[in-house]
Amino acid sequence: MTQADSKQSAIVVQFGGRHQYAVPHALANRGRLAAFYTDLCAGAGAGRLVPALSRIAGGRMPIDLTNRRPPENVLRCTTTYLRWMTDLRAAQRHADPVARVFATAAVHDRVARQMLRRGFGAASHVLTQFCEAIPLHHAARDAGLTVATDVNIAPSTEAIVRREQAAHPDWESAALYYGQTLPESGHWRRPMARLADATDLFLCPSDFVRRDLIENFDIAPERTRLVPYPVNPKWFAVDNRPVPGRVLFAGGVGLRKGIHVLAAAARILRDRRTGCEVVVAGGGADGLRARPDCAALHFLGRMTGPQMAAEFARADVFALPSLAEGSAGVTYEALGAAVPVVTTFESGSVVEDGVHGFVVPARDAEALADAIQRLTADRDLRARMAAAARQKAMDYIWSRYEQRLDAALFAPPGGIA
């Protein structure tokens, strides 16, 4: 282990660069990162070879590691497992969704067993992302460690989306996400069936996730910890000069994000002659552009970070009528950019209704349109909410995330809600 053994520390397991490696970075800053296990990242393992391969290929990157650059203090603790990435890609090519779920879980389990060979050293905790490294959970608990899972998406999401797909089959084909709705014969492969007794602490980024665990999966409240995600400080630099009536949506364009609800709200706003323009930034829109019921949406396509900053600078309102999330990062970005947000409880946002924007019922296009219209029409209200939005985002800066995560993992029993 590379960190001092004088206090409790955690082994962190995470596929990809989720939230700019916020979890391992926060722990490393406090001297609590015992080790970090991931797939491919810049600066460690096979990731060190990518720049050389790029030069050989005439500047073309064999793989884009732009968003996979751990901070230096995380890199010092990092071990990479390249086959985690390559085998997952192969598993996810299965045409049959059930076979895809089984193959994906098998890859996560196989990599976890490889991680086990390194032992636990002086670590007191293991922290993984939802669905990842479950065999590591069991071994860690047997060894007396505390095991935590970052529940980055509500476990009921799959069921929620599948119901929506069944109700709107012309919008999206039914598919499994990660196996929580597997047939009864595959119950043993459902993530929560495997995690419920193999996790001590469930880290919840939102009240939506926490409520889902407690109400739908019988997780005791004292096993949950509320740890909202941090705001990347770059969004505070956005100089928001709104184009009146410009409504921004950002994210994957699908039913889970409520794109069908947004499309209906946009039609309502158009028919009311509000002058609102609803723009959609995100991939996956190719099949929707020609739909008559999406005619009131303007699709921008997938955007880079600088392009998104430019969109936030022009946005009058940010809208995300999501049906299920963990805690939607784009809502934090909008708050940081001083853009009022209209969203749902299910988005897992930290927005307070009537303060930083509005929280409307999921699937209610008219309520969504009403809230957008109210904000765009009342410029004083919009200005107050914009100022409150940025102030709210200040509660979620990196240093406060570090404090919350540290307390959630290492506070004594009963020391944190």
C-alpha cells in the first residue's frame, strides 16, 4: 500500500473516469486511498503507451483518454486491468440482452478475482461502484473490512425504463440495463440480490436513490449514506448571458432522460406561442429527428466540453425531465453555470423547488411546460433563481465533497445520517 497505515483507508474500484475520478481523488487528498483499481487510464499501465502509439499513428489516438486522466496523487496508487475494458466491450456485443447481462457480470467478477490476488494490505475499507467487483465484497467482509457501494444509479431504474419502453414501443426497444429485472430463473444474477448481504454501506448520491433502496429493496436506513456529487469548478467560470426563451436539455437522448416528455412540453410551448426554443445536446438522437412529435425540438448532437460551456452561457433555463437517475451531473453543471433548472425528483438533483428552479412530476409534460414558461416570462424570478442556483452549487465544491465522503465512510456508527 502506498498511503500511510496510521489511519483507516480504502481500496477503490471503478471502471472508467466517472466524475473525473472524484472518489479516489477525494480519498487521496485526505491520505486515505490505499489503492485504486481501474481499467484503462492515462499515465498508468497500458495507458502510458497511448501517447507513443499516437505518435506512431501520425497523431491519431488509438483510444481517447481525454476523460480518463486521474490526478497525480491517484496515479501513485493505481493498478490497471486492461482486459476489464476489452472483455466488457466483447460482452456488450451480445445481441441477446440476457446473455449480455450474464457476460458483463462474468467480466466484472473475473476482474475482481484478479484484484483479490493483491490482497488488502492495511486497508480498512473497500469501495466499489454499483454492479462492480462483487466477489471482492465477499472476500473483504470475510477479512473484516468494511465494504461500501457507490450506488451511482437507482437500482429500480431498469424496471422504470422497461415499463416506459413497453408504454412507448415506437420510441425505444425494450432492453436490460444491468439485470435487475432478469426473469426469476436468473434472480441470483440480479445486482441487488448479490449486493444486499455483501455491502455494509450504500453511498447514495440523492434522496431518490436512498428512498429506492429503503422502500424497494429493504435496505435499512442506517446502512445508507447521502453523498451528493461534486460540481466541477470549470462551470463557475461560465458567464451566463441568457438568450430569453432558450431552453437547454443535455444528456443521452432516450426515454430514461424523459426526451418524450420534453418533446411534448416543447409542443405545448410552441402552441402557446411563448417564443421558447428547446435545444437538445446529446447523442442518440438520429432516430428521433424525423419524428413529427419531435418537430418542436432542435437537436444539436453530441457536444464537446467547450461547446457545452457555450450552450450553458446562452441558456435561459435548463430542463431535465428524467424518470430515473443516480444524481444527474448535468443539473450540477447548470447550477454552477447560474442557469435555473426545471427537473424531477427522480433526476436526483439538489435543486429545491421554487428556489433554484422547479421540481415537477415525472411524465407531466404540461407541468414541465408551465414551469419553463413561468421562468422565461418572469425575468425578475429568473434572475433570482439564477443567482440562487450558483450559490447552491457552492455547497458542492470539491472540498465539501471530500468532507462528506470521508464522513460517510469513516465516521463511527451513529455519527452520520
